[in-house]
Amino acid sequence: MTSNVEHKHTWIIGASSGIGAALAKSLAQRGEVLALSGRDATALEAVRSDLAGQGHKVLPLDVRDPATLAAAMDALAQSWPRIDRIIFMAGIYEPMGLADLDVLQVEQILSVNLAGAFNLISVALPILLDQEPRCQVAFCASVAGYRGLANAQPYGATKAGLINLVESLKVEHGERLDVRLISPGFVETRLTEKNSFDMPFRLTPEQAGERIAKGLQRRGFELHFPKRFTWIMKALACLPYALYWPLARRAR
């Protein structure tokens, strides 16, 4: 399946597995040229070998290290006619209750999920703001960031922070960048395999990747799915605290 698309050169950060890898396949089928980044070079090469089309790149990096992000950004700016889209899919997850925090894991999750996004913005903005027409920049958060949930930290806090960060990016540079927020519900990946609770309306990575690929071609700021679940989460986020606490505690 191929089609004419506005964005033809896309950099996916966090493309070695899960939603990121599935998204890469969906975009490649649409005729896009991709750069795939993540820490696992072998896994990235495996994803690239399965992509439709030609000219795809593998750029291993660690989002916790701004220097590796800057090197990848410079390499793409020099080898591509332009960078049309950057999608930040990097993320790690470990379910924890606040009485059982592993502070080393907390630091790692914060450094990838949230600080990694700050690192990308710091190295990308100087190049992207000079491009015409404007580049699309998308960040994958989660409905877990909409409101505080039991046993959802520190992942939920990083996603709440990421939502806030992307909103700020939209306010400050929305005229010159097409800023997008991606907020999935539950997707069957090696991360959600760690959950011991029921996950309603779960999607496969392929379903999620296809929804993102389609959604990023439409107008709007936030892409959230599946709607029958995410609208419930949005409604809960609008409740006053006095009504929210009993509902949240019941779900513990």
C-alpha cells in the first residue's frame, strides 16, 4: 500500500520494538523514507530489513545523551533534503506502588521518558525552526498521564510531564512547527506484559501503529485511541477531586 503523503522523511526515536516498530512499517508502506533510532542497533536493523521501500537509515542512540541525539540530527540534516517529521516514541515502564519505589528505576524512567524528550527538543529546535514548510514533531505520551492512578508511578508522572511539555512546545512554536501529542490506551507490548490488572480495549502494536500513521496525516493536536476508552479517561480527568477520589480508589 502506497500513497502520496505530505511528510516523506521521518525520524522515529524508539523504533526497535512495540508501537514504534509497527509505526515504522505503516509509514514505510505509505512511501516514507525513515530513520530508525533506539539503543538496540541489532533490533533496529531487524526492523529496517522488514520495511517496504528503500533508503531507510538506522541511527542508534540513547535519548539520555544529548550528544548522540545531536549527532543523529546533524547526520539527517546533511543527508536528507529536509526532515519532515520526528516522532518521539521512546519510553520505559515498570509498575510500582509508591510504598515500594525502586529509586534507581525511577531515575531511569524519568531520564528516558521525560528528560529524553527535553534533550530532543534542545537539539532539534535550532534546525527545525529554520525549515520551510514546517516540520511535524510528535511525542507519544499516554492516557496514564491524564490523572494520578494507583500503582502507575513513576511512569504516569513522566507522561503527565510530557503532556505538559508538548503543550508548551505548541504554545511557543506552534506557528512554525506542527506539534502533535499521541495518547494511546493499552497496547499489547513487552511493557504492558508487566501489568497484572485487566487492560480494557487493548490494541495490538500493528493496530496502534496504523492509527498513528493515519492520525498524523489529519489536522489536530492530540491523537488519542481507542476512543471508547480514551474518552472515558478524559471524562475522569475533568471530574472535581471530591468525585474522582472514590472512583480512583475503587480501581486500585
